[in-house]
Amino acid sequence: MAYWLFKSEPNTWGWNDQVKEGDKGAEWDGVRNHQANNFMKEMKVGDFGFFYHSVNEKQVVGIVRIVREHYPDDTDASGRFGMVDVAAVDPVPTPVTLAQIKVEPGLEDMILVKNSRLSVQPVTNKEWKIVCRMAGLKKAP
């Protein structure tokens, strides 16, 4: 199993929008960065990810699960990019801010810290456990 982080502008697609889609999930479309698209190609059904509100909030607010692997993004006229489907699992009890992540021992090499502009990124097992603990999750998925 692998772990990921999905960034979204909350006024465009926020945690509440994701939750409304239920267990069937929703398309994570609109990614136009080759590196982020390549990361999505690595995702497998059952992998988990952090749902991160970008822009003004800059915080992890929930956990999502991959429910459909990479396939063509019908919003991309060029045909070069794809998407995955993700479903909300649970909100985190305590949102974890980027500022908190930046100063937490063990997270200094997290891609979110090094390349905060990348919209889809992998999270290591160690980083996953640390952020889940910071978020108040008693048991990390």
C-alpha cells in the first residue's frame, strides 16, 4: 500500500464536496503537471491519501481512499493527462497545517515541505504515521 497527498482549493473542491460523493468517490481531474500525473499512474485501489486544503487554509483536513486507478481525463483536450477516483474516508479530528508540518521532526524531507506547489504527491509510510498522529488519529488507516 502507498500513501499520497491531494491538494485542492477549498472554494473549488473542498472536503465537504468530497464527502458528498460518498463511497463511490469522485474524479480527481484537472491535473496538468506531468510529475503529478505520473504519481497518479502509480496509485492502486485501496491506497490512502491526505486531503489537503491549499491556498489560505494550507492544512490536511481528511483522509481519502483510491477507488479507481488512473484513466484518461476527459477534461484534457490534449489527451496527455489522466485522473483517478477518490472517496472520502474520514475527516481528521485536528487539521494539520503546513506550518506545523514544516517544524515537525521527521517531516523535513516531505515533498509538501520541499515542493509545496505540486498538487498530487507521494507520502512515505513514516510521514503518513507522523501526520496521522498530529491529526489526532488513534489508528492510522
